[in-house]
Amino acid sequence: MDPTMAHTTGRSGPAMTEDRQPDSTEPPASDQRGEDPARTVGGGHPPDPGPDPDPGWRPDDTRADHWRNVYGKLAQRHRPRREDVLPFLLIRAFSPGDRGQRPLWPPVVCWESPDILLIDAAWTGPFDPGRLVASPTAGRSYRLFVRVWNLGLLPAVGVHIRAWWVQPGFFGQANQGQPGYEPTLVGGAMVDLDDRTRADSQRLIELDRPWSIPADISGHECLVATVSCPADQWSGRWDCNTDRHFGQRNLTVLTGQQDAGPLLRTLGDNLPRLGALHLTHGGPAAGPLLNAIAGGRLTIVPPQGDPFPTTVTPVPFDDLRHGVRTELEQHVLTIIRVEVDRTIIVRSDLLAALLAERNAPDPFTDIPALPGLIRDLPREDIDLVGAVTRRPLVQAVPDALRTLLDIDNLQAAHIASAMGGPSRSQHLLRFTATELDGRLVGGYSLVVT
């Protein structure tokens, strides 16, 4: 081999000849590196004195805020959304549009879950939307299904679903544990859910045993369900307004000659000792609700002849004869118990007209504040927009609706007809219970047709 041929070493550095001697033209390493400093900390010369300060200088307060904003943007750390890194479980409170945002009320109702579904236990085949039961009957058994969702990008493993039934009323966090509001377990199930990019991120799960309704109760009971997993746990709060893991179905559907009086008396009897009851009309919201829980059709039971099906036809707001439009509903009536033996009943349309004449603000833009506003009205104003009664609420609530609609009974068809709208259309009446300071107690919905 030619001794002058360069040899590749496979590493960077000066070329090496065959006898591996360094290139004599390279300076020594010490010359390239230089000498170590004598003082490794501090050192140097003191700075030269600067010019004399400007005697006319004044601090600029806005400059400090400017640089705070600049540094704040530079130092900002963007925390990822929870659903982008962990499971995000949900039982919907309403449909359509529930993505797990909480709280909902005001103004969105939170007790009309479309994900708690019933089918008569006599049917043993696969889930069939055509067999959904909107209003269960006391003494019968029903298969209970819960639709659960994972909106996160991580699969949810070990998802535990449970459901309970509770006596009809305004069950929630505020009255949990009170007599008559003790939940009774129906059953449960365990599943896994995929992440939200896959079809199995949403599943309809049947519980391990049916709901057998005792024969001595009304059939208007509330149904509640929870979903939880180790990576996204239910808080334990029985509150559908603040916890997306907790779903609630407080709903009764009455048709034809079925009487709403017993249910209204029960709701009146369960109002807080000092509290308010708002009656509102959901208008078109009845459509998606009934499509979800009743498969898009209802059965009418006439006084004579065989039952027959009818399609879901919610009433538009423009067809209603009573109430005042709010952001999402039509506000019809407010009932306030201000003392144990003193109840104020106010019609919403008359109250709105009275305050409009006086150029007062619209009272229905802030529903939680409405009880306080009514309580402070002079007696002569209350006589113009409503009435004061000493009857117990078990009587006052059904009587107030009967007086408002000018009907002699509370059969479903009579209520629907007096409210307005096409024949056999559905009216979604919502009863929202609050404390006098506006805090939500709970709600119950009644569909009549």
C-alpha cells in the first residue's frame, strides 16, 4: 500500500496517515483551547458610570402592564383538555347537544335524560326501539337500558353502570336522605368503552336484572343512573345538574283520558317547605325527548275503542295560548310558598305585562331571581297578576293549573287542548322546584297529548 494514502478512521478529526501520526500542521490542543481563567466566579471590571438621569423622566404605568402581558404569553403553559388525555364518561341530561358541560340549569333542564330506556320484560329479544316504554305501569317489570358515552381519547376500562328508582318528586342533592327519597337499587353492569374515535365509544347496556315496579306505587317514579371507571370516577353527588356521570329521568307521559291530578298533587306535596315551583312549556323540545325514550311514537288510549298509535308532533311556541317566551322555554306560572300557610300564585303573562307598563326590566331573563321579585310585590300588584291562597300545595298546584286553563278536570287531552296547538300534539310541561333564593332543588316533566 502507498504509505501516503489517507486512511479513513470513521470519526471526525484530522486526517491520519497509515502510521497514525497526527498532522503536524494542526496546532496543539492547548493552543486551540486557550488557558483556563484565573477566576471562575465573578471577575471582570466594574461597569463605567452611565449618563446622569433625565430630571424630566416619569414612570410609565402602562409599560409595566405591557411587559407583564408579554412575559405572561411567553410563560403560558397550555393545559390539555381532560378528554384529550383521559376517559370522559357521560350520561346525557338532555338531547340534542349535551357534550358533558355542567352545570346546565339555568336555563337548560337536566332531568330529561334520553339515555335511560325501558322495554317491557315480556320481550326477551334484542333491543328494539319500537318496543320502548315511555310511561311504565305499576306492578309490571321492565328491562332497563342505559346508554353510556366515552368522549375521551383514552379507552375507558372497567366502566361500572348502576341504576336506582326513587319516589316521584324533585329528587336531587338537596333532598337526598329525606323520607320518601331513598333510592332503591335496580341493578348494574360492567363494560369497557373505546375512545371517541371508535364506534364502541358509545354503547347501550342492559342492566343485570329488570326493574320490577311494586304494585302499590304510582309508576311515576324517578329513574337515576351513574357511570364510573377508575380513570374517570363518579363524584358520589346525586346531582344531574353538576355531574355528567349522573343521569336522571323524571318524566311521565299521559295520553287521552289519563288523569294528571294525582301526579300534580304529589309534586305539590314534595315542594320544599319554603320554596318556588315554576311551570314552563318546553315546546319543540318534546320532539327529541319522545323520539329517544318512546321510539318516536305514542299510544293513545281512548275512552272507548282500542288503543291506537300516534306520531310525535310537538307544539310550536307560536301556537301556545299561555305564558311568556324565555330563552329556551315558555314560562307559564310561578307558585311560591312564602309561609307555611301562605302561597302566592302568579301568571307569567300578567306579570310580564304589568312590569312592562312600568318600564321595569324583563323578570324572565333571570329565573332564579323571580321568586324574590314576586315575594316583594305589594299585595295590590299580586291581586292584579295572580292570587294568594292558604290551601296546602297538594291542592294548590293542581287547582292553579285548572284555573289557568279554565278546565274542569286534569285529563291529559283536556290539558293539551286548552294549551293550544294541533289535535293530538304533545305538550312538554316542566315543573322546576327551587329554594326562595333561586337555588335548584330539582325538576319533573310531564308530557300530555
